[in-house]
Amino acid sequence: MKIFEFSVEKMNRLLTLSKSNFTKNVEDYSIENHLNPDQTLWKAKNRSLNVQCVLRKINLIDVDLELLENESNLDEIVDHPNIINMIENFVQKDYLYTIFPFANYGSIDKLCKPYGLEEGIIALVMKDLLPALDYLHRNNIIHRAIKGSNILIFGDAETSFKFTLSGLKHSFLDDSTSFLNIFDYPTTSSKLLNHLAPEILEQNILGYNYKSDIHSVGILCCELANGIIPFDNISTDELLFYKLIGDTPRLLDHSCDEMNIFQELIDRLEISLKQRYRIYMKKRFSSAFHDFVQQCLHCEPINRPKAYELMEHTFCSLNKSETESYDRFKEILKKKFHSQ
């Protein structure tokens, strides 16, 4: 079955369709399978347009209305090719339905497991993500939910694809002119703990600013490179402790001190951990990639680069292997999705 239904160009045309083309009646959508464990996101198709989309169904009786209002307000003002916008939303009975474009390749976190992506592919992700993040910051918006599951992949493995940022409902718009540190904290932070900057988690008198997103970019790079979310499989108390004492994650390759610890314990490790160790030991990330991540994860927000500065970093500006990385990622998409 051929699933490569939309090229990036076709997807962009879809996003420019008048909202009136998407009706405000759930009966006008054929609902297929759910896309998340909570069963709030569903793959659907608009019957009249014969266009696939994502339908989000939220029970209004037990929901944070401020969160939804914030998402709707931001959606009205945000306009960037690498930031996903809702197509339509409407209330029917006790539910709020929101229509989003359908990302035919899902989110990048599904593709980085179990052992991570190649460095060149992660650079491609950054080249799409950082301009979107720079756009938000220039418009006084802090995203606050930079993570693999919020990086969606649109396009066609035969032609072109792009990475698009979702998750605006967690974002904060500072409507002041100074854009100094703020003290508004995500109401759904429990789902974001692994990726949030320590200054957000501290909730102290210093507050935080847009540099917290830069820290999350560093966490995202570790997630994509290592194939696991940093601080995963530990308790919330342990996670907070490690973050607040400045214990930052890193790219795992042959140069890491952790590899020496693995070597000492190799005989006592489970088979799965031995396999992970051997794969990490073969990895050779560039010094530019290591530096990029270290700058993002600096414990002092003031010392972290801005998004537009990261766009000029050597890690993002090297072009000699970009075509090769692009083709390699196409092959990954084909291998994972072509048989579906």
C-alpha cells in the first residue's frame, strides 16, 4: 500500500485552504484509528474533501479551559512554515473538536528509537526547528514543550519532507515590551519534566525566559542522538534533583566517561544494556555537535546562545554531507512506512 500521499508542496496548499472548507460537524469526518494512548487524537478524513487530517477530541467537562484558550489565541497570531497550526475547531455537545493537518510520518521520537539517529539527520531537524524557534522568540513567545514527540514530519520520502513544531498549547506569550524573566509555569509540566530547563523547575524569584527553550533544544538533541529521553526511567524526585544540581545529559559515544563505567560493569549488564553499550562505543559524534549541545545545556541561561546564533553554529552550517543525510533519512522513512 502506498502511503506517501502528500509532498511538502501539497501539504502547504492544504494549510492554505479556507477554513470554511472544513466543516464544523464531527459527522462529516470518518474517524479511523487513535494516535495516542489517551485516545484524544484520531486519524480522520474529511468526507467532502477526501483529505486526511488529525481530529482531537477533548471533553470540556474535565479540562483546563485556560490551556485551550491559550492555544487558540496563539494559533491566531503564529504564522511560520515550520510551526503547525490548527485548521478548524468547534464545539459539539460536551466536546471540543480540533482539526490539524495529518503528519504522515508521525513524530521524530518514534524514529530515533532505540539507539538514536545519525548526526547529519539531527542537523536537518535543527535547520527546520531553529528558524521556527527564532520566530517565536522574536514574537515574545516561549514554546516550553520542545521535545521529540512535538516534532512532526510532513512530506514524501520520494520527493521532499520537512520537520514541523507542534505543541503551542504549552507556550507562553509575554505581551510586555521588556520580555524579561517570567513566572508563569506550565500547568501540564508533569508531562514535560524531562525536557524542561532547570530554571523553570526551580520556580524561584528569578523566573525564566526564552533561553529555557534553548536548554530544551539540547535535551532534544540528546534524545535524538541517544535514542532515549534523558532522565527517563527514574523517579520524579531523582529527576528534579539531578536537574537542579546541574547534572546535564550528554551525547553518548566513544568519548564519554560513561563508556568507561559500562566497560567496568560489562559482565554484569543485561543483554540489552550490553548491546546499547557496544552501539554507543561505535559512535563518533563530531566536536561541533558536542559543542552545540553543551552550549544549549549551559546551566546559566544568560550563557546559552539565542536561536539565531545556533543557526550559525558549525554543526548547522556544514553543508558537505547535507544531501547524503537527506537521502539517508528518506531511506529510513521508506523502510519504516513503505510496507504499511
